[in-house]
Amino acid sequence: MNEILLLIAAMVAGVLGSLLGLGGGIIIIPFLTLVYGIDIRYAIAASLISIVATSSGAAASYLRDSLTNLRLGVLLEIGTVTGAVVGFLLATYIKAQFLFLLFGTFLLFSAVMMLRNREEHISTVNHPWADKLKLDSSFPNGKGGEIAYKVEHVPLGLFLMFIAGILSALLGIGSGILKVLAMDGAMKLPIKVSSATSNFMIGVTASASAGAYFLRGDVRPEIAAPVSVGIIIGSFFGAKLMVKLPSGLIRKIFVVVLAIVSVQMILKGLS
């Protein structure tokens, strides 16, 4: 196994993962399984370990730039951590072939959802829970001003985060895709806030799953170490790019990445 190539691939995964709020696992797992032929369970375990480190680095940068909705992130973690525990219990009984198909199908669904031609929608109405918990906030517009936003459909968001937690434990992707889709689509948050808050959350979700995989012996240091280092370096540059790139471009990158990887994973599962 070429560690230099693996390190470079992990850096690319870190940039994309941090930029899109995915955590890097969505890129590095297909690379490990399709290029190196590594068992998908070992790839998932290595991805979860790297996600914890990536989230810590990127989250600090986004908090400093006032993009992360900290209150909302802490609330939604109740759903994701619960789902992560359930997902790990289910993973013991699921075959690797089904994991490939599940991974690919979910990514394809995500790409289709993101292709919807909708303009950036910033909600002006709070859900009652958002009022009580003071979840609404604002983020910098890049021109020295602030853009205020509200938070809709909080119960639906919590349910989707539970599903995201299950997928995190099953697929090792930090469930950032569903988190971003839930906050962007269901809760009507701006895409930059959704991605930044997702980066904050995925580390906590991945920690719950990674610990269980470690106890089961699926964490291989020769795989996890270069993957973690590369993704940490890449996430640093991704966090810097996030503030400068327009929301429309971020959405387009998201769709292209998901479409390519989803086809590869479905083909792998079918073969």
C-alpha cells in the first residue's frame, strides 16, 4: 500500500469534506475500497477515526468565523448520537455487499435532492421550539454585515439526525450529507450555516461509532494514521475556502462529488 498516495487522497478528501460539511469519509472510503481493495469495515473504522480529528479542526475555524449555530448543533446531537448507537448494533448483522449498495444509493439520492433548482432560502419564521431555545442566529455576509435567519421544523430535524446517526455508524461517513440536507432543506438554514454546523456535529457522532469499532478490533493503525493526518491537513484548507466561495458553487461541487462516488459504490456492490 502506497502511504504517500493514501496521504494525498486523504488531503483531497479533507478539503472536500470540510468545504461541504461531509467529514471526508465520503471520499476516502470509496478510495480505500475501490483502489486498494481494503475491507469496507476497516475503511469505515479508519474514516470514523479521521472524522473526529477533522471535525475538531474545521469546527474551531467555523466557530471563529461565526458560521456555526452552536445551540442548534448541541440540540441535534441528541438525535445523532442515539442513532449512532443503534447503527452500530445493526452493523454487526449487515453484509459488506449491502453496505456498498446502501452507501451508493444514499449518495445518489443526496445528489438528486441537491440538484433541485432552488434559490438560497433564509427563513423568517421560527418553529416554537426554536423560539423557546433561542436557536435563530445570524452569519457574516462577507462584506462586513450580518444576515439573520430563523429555524423551522425542529422536530423533523431531530428525526432526520437520528437517521443520520444510524448511517454514520453503518457507513463511516459522519452522516454529514444527511445533516446538511436536513438543515438546508427541512430546517431552511443557509447552506454555509448548514455545512459549518454539520462539521461541528459530525465529530461527536463519529466518536460514538468509532469507539465501538475500536473495541471490536476494526481500527487498523497502518490505515487510520495516514488517513487521519491527510484529512486534518485538507480540512484546514477547506475551512479557509468555505468563507470565500459563493453558496451556489458549493452546491454544484456537492452534487458532482456525490454523483461520481455513488455510481462507483453501486457498481462495487453489484459486482
